[in-house]
Amino acid sequence: MLIPKYWAQHKQRFESLETSSNPSKQATIKRYGWSDVSQMEALSHAKARVDDAHERWLAGEDILRRERKEEYNEGNSIPIREKIIYEHDFPENELSNNSAAVTKLIVTRNSYGAQVANVDNIAIIDVDNDDLLRHIYPDDYNHHALCLPFSLIKAIPPAKLKFGFLLLFLYSSPVLSLGWGCHGYGC
């Protein structure tokens, strides 16, 4: 899970020299840099990324001049630019002898203001393929409803189910700092 503490951007204008076979051209290249150490290290990383893009541009490669904001899991080794609100490490389970069993939680604020809980060892899969779900759950799948443990859903009256989800949210929100409160930010 790559969520850096420090971000910086660097923008620089370049001009290639005119040769007999190529006219001169100009480009402004902007890149972001990141670091967990310091703001200066993030700026240094951004400058190095601009220099790398400049070298590729001079070699004739078609480059992105201005970096776009990355979506989750783009797979290009560029982390998401979100402000870290809260970090917490949950100790490993006493039943496990695995030292990698520590769970890391980082709560960030995304571009539209929502708090996002990022957890390093939990996979959440969103399956949007109706045919696949209908094939796996032929008796239970309805594309107009949630795909949850259906025998459980059918056994619980809707009012109790909604109340259960509300209790689950109220119970888990203080752990994730997601409730409707002050959160200790100077209130």
C-alpha cells in the first residue's frame, strides 16, 4: 500500500535545439513527486521525474506533458494523491506466528472530501458481471438487489436488517474515525 505523507510538484519549460532535420520545439512538463521522509525529498523526486520525462521527450518519445490524477489501482506505480488523516497499526493476532499479520489502516481524504479507509491486507472485490453472478448464485441472484448471504437476508425482516447495519456503522465508525463528530480536530 503506497500512500505517501508528502507531495510536491515541479513544472519546467524546455526547448529543443533546431537542427537541419528537425525544427525547434517547446514543451512544459509537470510531474508530481512523493516521499514519506520530507517535503524536500518529495520535491527532489518530482524534479527527477521531470528530468526523466525531458530525456524521453528529447529522444522523440510521445510523453504526457502534465500528469493526470490517478485513479485507484491504475497499476502504474504512481500512488494516489490523498491527504492522510489518520494512521493506525493493529497488532498481529496472537493465534498467528506470521510477522506480516500486522494490519495497517490509513484513513485519507479524497478529492471530493470523503474519508477513505485504506487497509493493506483486506481484499474487497466488486463484481459487476450479471451473467457470472447469475451462474454462481442461480437460486438467489437478482440483479435488482444486493448480492449478500441470501438465506440470511430472507430470514431477517427489513427493519431489523437496516437497524443492524446502522449499529454496525455506529460501532465501527469510532475505530475508523468516520463518525459524525468533531474527531478531535480543535473542536
